[in-house]
Amino acid sequence: MPELPEVETIVRDLAGLLPGARIGAVEVLRPDLIDGDEPDAFAARLKGRTVRDVARRAKNIVVGLGGERLIVNLGMTGRLLMAKAGDEDPSHLGVRLSLSNKRELRYHDVRRFGRLWVVGEEAWRSFDGGLGVEPLSDEFTPDWLHASAGRSRVPIKTWLMDQGRVVGVGNIYASEALFRAGVDPRRPANTLSASEATRVVQGVRQVLTDAIEFRGTTFLDYRDASGERGGFAERLKVYDRGGEPCPVCGTPLERLVQAGRSTFFCGSCQR
């Protein structure tokens, strides 16, 4: 599932291409991808609107339309692609937006777990208010993390992945951040010291920033807005490397399952 770096990469690509474009025809080929409206109503809310801006909130792409927003969540296998009108369609095209600049914005999704919906200002405020802290924002501080985590006995990796607490950090980057911080993913969140909370914040910020620099991590499905793969997979230090030697100490890396997801860590370096 795309996490913050992958969504941020797509947003930065689209922010240079979409603003100022007027939406023309809207074609919904997979109605189950649309939330909140019937497909015809969804299309009607978008047709004729001009894109003001493109932003990210958590793992969502947010297209500002002036008074309303189109929100796109990529789910497990979604791709939001810019193409020239007339280019060959992807095999699992779900939604097509024709644009005034002779381009198309296409949503493609093999497993169709992603969703697109349009919200007004009140609905947006409600949605935004239910999400946690952005980990690259000034709100994500060691003091905040130490105080917030101190109220929970949930394992720290699971705690970091709760989108109501911290947004955008999924399975890959939680494992990587905790390795960088030297913190065991099984530790109850409320056992972190102030210095460990500082290391976790630094680890999260560093790994997300590094992954954005390399345009995200592609194993199978993720592509940027041009259809290109991300380049961070080969730079992962622990994720999906169970049994391989730790890049720091050489101890075989371990794998365990937490909340139904695979966790990778070094039992020697992470305490």
C-alpha cells in the first residue's frame, strides 16, 4: 500500500501539471471506486471545475477545486497517472478526467481498494480533523510523541501506524524508522524514554525524507504520476530482509507478525 513518500511524490508531480487545468468530461468505468455520490453525480460535481492546487493529507491526494476537494486514496494498488489524450489506456482503468490542456488524469486500480470522493468545506474539516499528526510537520516533536505514546501500551510500531495518531507511516517505513532509532518494535509505546522518543522522531523524519528523495518504494504496484517506479527499495535496511545480516552488526534480521503485518528488525541493535 502506498505510504506517505509515495503519495507525496505523486502530489509533487501533479502540483506542477494540474493547477489551472479545467476538467471536461468525467468517465467512471468502475462505479465501486466512487464514495459518497452516485457516479453521475460525482462526474457532475467535477465537470467544468478548475484545479486550484494539489496537496497531500495523510495518504490521500487532495485536489483543490475552489470550495470543494477531490480526494483520492490509492488503497493497495491504485495509480493516479497523467497521460496525453489519445494515449493507450492502462489495463485496469477506473476513472478518467479529461483536462483542458489536452491531458487526462487517469485512476487505475487492479484490486479496486482505492476510493475517490468529492467533499465540501464542512465535510473536509470533519475528515481532516479525524486524522493524526503529519510526521514531517512542526507538530511532530519528541515532546509530543513522548507524551502521546506515554498513554498507550500498544507496541510502538503498531502505535506509529495508527492514522489517528501519526499519518502516512505504514508498514515499510515504521520498520525502517525504528531500526534507525534503535528501538525494538515490540516495546510498549509507554516504555519509551525521552531520548528514545527523540530518536524515533528523527528516524521517522529521516526515512520519510530519504524515501521522498528517491521517489518512493516500489515492490509491485506503486508508480509515480508518470508511471515510473520508485527507487528506494534497494535502500531499505531491514524491511523484507528477514534472515539477511543486519547492515550494522551482521546479526540475522528477524521477522514477526504484528497486527497482521510483517515486522522486520534486528534483535541486537534494537532494544
